[in-house]
Amino acid sequence: MVTGDVVKYHLLEALSAAVAELDGDENLSRRLHAETKMRLISMSEEEMWELAMVTCPPHKTFEQVYVGFKEAIDKLKVSASEWMKDMGSYDSMQGEER
């Protein structure tokens, strides 16, 4: 996946989650946030490095941003059992309403 695609997917999911949250659809918002987290923890080292280069603020080095990503992703992996259930909860609820 190229950097532009990585950034695009993260932005689209974040925007969609925010819209769902504003519309009062908390379950969809949680699912979209969980999908974003899943995409983050499945990124390759190369994708993380490219994303760090694209999002690096002027007052930090690419290495600092990359290390920050790695630390954040490690925390996401540790807490995966807490947020992964949100990925399936919206689908199952939608099925019940049909």
C-alpha cells in the first residue's frame, strides 16, 4: 500500500467515525475506530516509516515520529481484546434490526 492510500484510509475512517458519532450512532463510530486501529496494527514497517514522513511536524524528526507510532501501535496491540469486539458488534446489531 502506498503512503497516500494509508493516509486516505485513516482520514476516511476517522471522518466517518466522527460523522457517525455526531449522528448519534455510537456503535458504528466504535466499529470504524476499531477498523482504523486494526489497519494501524497491521501496517508494515515500511508503511509506518512512510506515514511518519508524511505526518512529521517541523519540530520533530522522522525518527521521533516513527518511534511514537511504534509505541502507540504496541499499546494498541496490548489493548486489542478491548476494542476488537467493536468490529463485529455493529454488524450483529444491524442484522437484528432487519
